[in-house]
Amino acid sequence: MHEEIQRVAQVEPPVERAKAAIALMGDYQGRVTELSRIRREAIEEAAASGMSQSEIAALLGVSRGRVGQLAAQGPPPERAFFGTDLMTISLGGKYEAGKETGEAGEVVTREDFGNFEHLRKLLSTLKLDAQYEVIPPTGIVNLNRDNHVVVCGPRLSPIIAQVLEGDDHLRFQKDRAWHLVDLKTKEVHRSPMDESGEAGDVGYLARLPRLDGKGTFIYIAGIHAIGANGVVHYLENHLAELYREVRTNRFSTLISCRYDPKTLEVLESKRVSPIYRHEG
């Protein structure tokens, strides 16, 4: 008997044994889901390299029809861009306006909560569940964990601001207004909201290193809050191609967007800088 199963079988209290079995089954199911993703990605890569389904089938020892079935089973390869288990979306919090000190609760903007809803729906298509947490107004957030997305401007979190200093390609800066700068091309990206009053913004998308050096997290922020919505819109529409470009490696890029000023729904998003790789 497998060691982990044997451990569960030896739990004496029946209810505790059932709980342990449920937990282990959940862990195994997560492993099966991730392995099916890896299998699907491998078959797709083999096909993209020029191998026919018949050739792949012969090497796998299955029928040609079975290869077609395996290629359609499991979550899409780009699921790995985010993670392998329950995702935590950290949203930047502010104190409620108009409340006395000590009475104000922590709230998130309408735009940021909308980001969570859009991300939750996107993640569900990748067979990933999601929960959100509010980063307190102090800006203190635990970055040292897996399956993590942070949606919070550097102005709200000194920890995030510190991590962003490590990006040698793109940077938030401020003169008369906050903006984003491409340090390689010297191009300055300002928000249309600040320049002409148009309904548009620019956002930053990256995979950045955790403080403990043991992994990474996905980071999303805009010059204004709506800029983060533009980044999420871009992910909704371009995740597969972005994953093919960066896989799970560290990178950063800039995304511009246009939105409906009445509904705040993003109408269009596009990449406006190169995809800068931070490794290799």
C-alpha cells in the first residue's frame, strides 16, 4: 500500500480518518489535473514539431484515436501561467472615505473587485478556483507563497515598490503625474486620462520574484486603477500566446487599454512594449 494511503488508513478516530482521506483525495486530484495538463501540452508540442497523430500514437503505444482524445483532455497548457491549485488574488485596500480614524474599514475599488471577478472567470476556464484577500492600507502583503496574483499599485504597498525596483526594463515614475517608463527604449507611457482626459490607461504586467527567492508571483497594476482592468482584459484574450512566449519565466510588459467611461468596461487592450525577459 502506498505510504500516504497507509498513513490515512491508520488514523484511529473514524471521522478524522474520513477527513484525512478527503484531504488526500483532493491532493491526488490536483496532481491528476496537473499531469493531464502536462500530457496535453506535450502532445501539442509534439504535433507542432511536425509529428503526425499516427507517429505520436505509435510512440505512446495507443491508438491514433486515443491520441486525439488525450489532446483534448485536461486543462489547456496556459493554466501553468497562473498556478496549479487554489489561486489567491490580493487586492490593494484603502480605508473607507468619510469615516473617523479607527472606524474606517478596509475597502477595494470597484475596478479592482471587477478585476477579481474577471480573473475568477478566466481561472475557472483553466480548472482553477480563486479567492481574494484585501491588502491592508499599510501595504503589507505576504509574497512568499505559490498560486498568487497581486493587483495593487506600488503607491499602496512599499513592499511591492521595493520588488519593482528589481525590474531593469520597466518602471513606474512620477513628475507632474505618475507614468510608466521603458528604461531600454526611453519611451514614456502616460495615461490618456492625465494627458487628454480620454477614457484610456496603461498597465504593467509581470511575473516577479518572491522575497524568499523560492518562486514568483503574477503582478498587475495600472497607472490608474482602470489600467489593471486593461491588463486583465489582455490576459482574457491573449493568455495562450503570452504563455507560449514566457512560459513560467520572469518577465514584464506594458498594456494599454480603452474603456467605456460610463460602465468602466474595457473595450480594447494591446501590448505597447516588448516582452522583457528577466532570466536568461
